[in-house]
Amino acid sequence: MLFLKITIPLRGFFSAAGIVFLLLGAVSCGRTYREDEADRSMKVLNSDWVNFFSQASEKPEMKAIAFLWDQPSAPLPFPKEKFTVGKVYQPYDFEAAKGIYVWDEQTFVRQADTSVVIFRFEPDTGGVYRSAFILSDFSVAPVGSRPDFPVEMAAMLQVNGAGPLTINHQATVEEHLPLHITTELRGPDYDLKLKLNRTREQDAGTLRFTLRMDAGSQEIFSFDLDAAIGYSRQGYFFNQIYFDSRMFRHSVTGKIDYAQIDPTGADYAGSFNRHSQISLFEGRHKVGDIVLAKTADGELLDYFIRFSSGEEKLLSDYLPFLKKILNLKY
Amino acid sequence: MKKYLISACVILLGGVMFSCNLLDSDKEETDPDQTLGKPGNYWKGTATGYPEATATVSQNNDGNVVASLSYGGNTYQVEGKVTSEGIYDYVYSNGDRKKPFPLVKFDAKVGDKWEFNIGNQKVVREVVRKSTEDDTPYIFWMIKTIDVEETIPAGLQVKGGPSQASKILWKFNHKFGFISATVTRPNGQQVTVRQTDTNAAD
């Protein structure tokens, strides 16, 4: 009798738990796509990115920034400090740049003194400037490379009287390396946040990086990275990297045991693949694993997506913009 | 330009060397007294139109060498590894001593290659020439050299910034170590850094 009193509730518990687990499993367990499904999924991902880039580049504030960036007469920090072969590096002088500059159809002309840097452009027929960029704060700290690293920046851009784009950036530099970074770019209908935190305990430490873009309550993309790092006289290097990225309806999770990867070995790709696990998902379903392999000519290495069938396809064939990002020229 | 020259000097003058009688040994010797990574050894170098730079070995722990590089009124610390087999650097591993990259191996043959991979980018160092007789002018002598061509992919990040060289042609001698480096920039412009003095062979 006692046995029954005990066993019945236990059996009931296990039955209930079993049903819950089965239901959870049915709801949360994704599957791995077949190659044709994965192929479609990759095309969807590319289409999402192409739409994103296209819409972002059409935004008036992005066009305005591109316009300002291209003007040699606009004393702005980053284009002025851009590395140019044969040109001696000149740090940006915020104090000297302060003033009001107006666009005269060909160049920015300094018109007046002020305590910030102001660019007025896009004049209408009445001589009123409909757009303005204001850099109200900017300071830097030296790091191990050029240019110096911005530790404070506050800016605002208004285009044709539309809701402003604000940029706020704060950072600290320790041992000639960024220690903390908080950057927020807030547009009329979106918000981009970047954070970095680095720690050091003797010759080891951690690095945490997050980047997130939201439009209203919708997350557009995010990237979270946690890394164990080591320190050297040159700066720091990665030992282990864990990352998780979400973009539209896809996500990538990855772990790379960089300390175990031999960059000088004859089978570098094999070493990279053995010590890393990078997977792409669409919702809960796995699209494939990202691996390093030789390209068709057998000379160069590149990133491939390996489908469930074992077939490997060049990642940049599906996502051509990756080529531009991974091979950024400065 | 300054950073560019310093980067070149960092590798060049940090590239200390060792005497040829050690090459017979099968074991990679790291004893500072048996290699030219001996503390106190120095190399001076210059490029036309630029101040002289001097690298002096300040530490050597089991072949891992730290050198002080004086250039333009500033002093920088650079690291490398010197063994009886060759000279290695940590430029592309960002100082990770577990990942030395051969700059030269004195018993290498023409065509020997060493590669350092970073993601899908690859730095290649290849032995392109090895003297069979004394054919390279060095101060008042003619010496043998082993020439290593380094090819750097465009856009590769080095020390947090883009590499300012696309190719480097290194010349080494087994006795004097670094002899010269001709650095080709992405626009094709070339600068040659030459060693002008060393006490390493004393």
C-alpha cells in the first residue's frame, strides 16, 4: 500500500514531465535543412541584407554623411586622419576646426567663430540652409596605432528639417588600448548601440563586444562576442572566441579555440575547422556550418557553408557583400 | 611614413642572428650566448631621407628576444625569437609567443615557403634567392645572402592598422643577420632600409 502511495504520484509526475518535455521538444527542436532548403535560405538571407543596405543608403542622413565625408574642405576627424600612402599623418585638431562653415556649391567656407564645428549645407532658394551637422565634442587618446582613438564625441545631423541623427561616443584607453567603449547612434527611426569592455589580469583577460541595431521594437541585427585574450608587448591576441549574431530571421553562433589553431601549419584550414564550430540557423532550423576551405583554384582559402549533404559552397557566392567586408581596403 | 619605417625596423632590426657554426647542430639552440640574440648586441639601420634607427637586444629568455628600438627620439620595444635554426617574429600573431612566424631559416632552400594564416588571408614568406658565392656588397665586403620575399595581402590589419606594405624583400646573412629590406608600398613606391653597423659578428 505504502508502495502504491509513493509510486502513483511519482508515476504521475514522470508522465506529466514526459508530456511537457515532449511538447517542449516538439516546439523548440529545429532540424537541419536539406540542401535545397538551405540554398533557398541563403538566398533569403542575401535578399534581407541587400534590402537593408539599399534602404540604409537611401536614408537622407546617410547621404548627408557620405556627402560630408567626401568634402576635403570639411574639417572632420576621420576623413582627415585616413591613411594615405605618402602623406604624413596629421592628427585632427578639434580646437582649430571650430567654426561655422557653409556650403557654397563647391566647397565649405568658414564664415564665423563658434565653440563647436558646424557645417551648413543644402541651401534653398531663400538662402536658408536646410541641413546642418554639428560636432560639439571631440577628444582622443593615443593608442598603439594611428590615428589616435576617439574617447569623446558628440554630434548631431539634421537633414531638411527631419528628425535628427545623434551620435554619442565615450571611451577610455588604458595601456594604449581601448578599455571601454560606448557608442550610440540614434536616428529618426532606428538606434545603433556598440559596447566594448576589456579586462586584464596579468597577461590574460577578457573582451566583450556587443553591437545591436533596432528599429522601433524590432531588432534588425545584433552581434555579441565574448573572448578570452592574452596580452603581449604588441597589444592583445585572442585565445578563445564565442559569438552569437542575429540578423533578420537568421542567426550565427560560433566558438573558435584560437589558441589551438596553428596559423603556420601546412593544414591551416583543417586546424581552423577542428578547433571551431560556426553554425548558421534560420529560426530554429540549421542551414549549415561555416568552414574554411581551399577555393576552386586550390591556392586561396575562403569561407564556405557546408550543408547537411556535405556539399560546400563558397559563402561569398551567396552573400557577395561579405567579400567587401572581409577584404576591406583602407 | 614614420609608422611604416618603424614597422619595417621593428622586424628588421629585431631580427637578430646567430653564428654559422651553430648551423651544424640538429637541435634548435636558444642559449643567448650561442646565438646572436645575445643581450647587448645591436644593429643600426637607415633609409634614405630618414633618421638612423638602432635596435639593441635587452632580454633573451629561451630564445625569446626583446629589443629596444630607438628611432626619431622615441624608444619602442620589439619582440622576436632567435634560435640556431632561424629568426622568427610575432608581428602577425600580435605578440602571441605560441605562434612564431619564420622570417628566415638559414638552411632553407630557394622555393621554401612559410605561411601565416589569419582567417582567409595569408602572409607568405618565400626564399627567392640564396647566394652560392659572395655577391652582395656589405660595407667594405662582399657577402652571401639569403633573400626572402614577404607578400602581404591588401587590407591586412597589423597592430590595429592596415599594413603599409604589400611586399618586403628581406636579405639576411648567416653572420651579420639582417642586411637590408626593400619595402614595397601598396602604390608601388619602394623604400630600402639597410643595416649600417652591428656588433653581432664580434
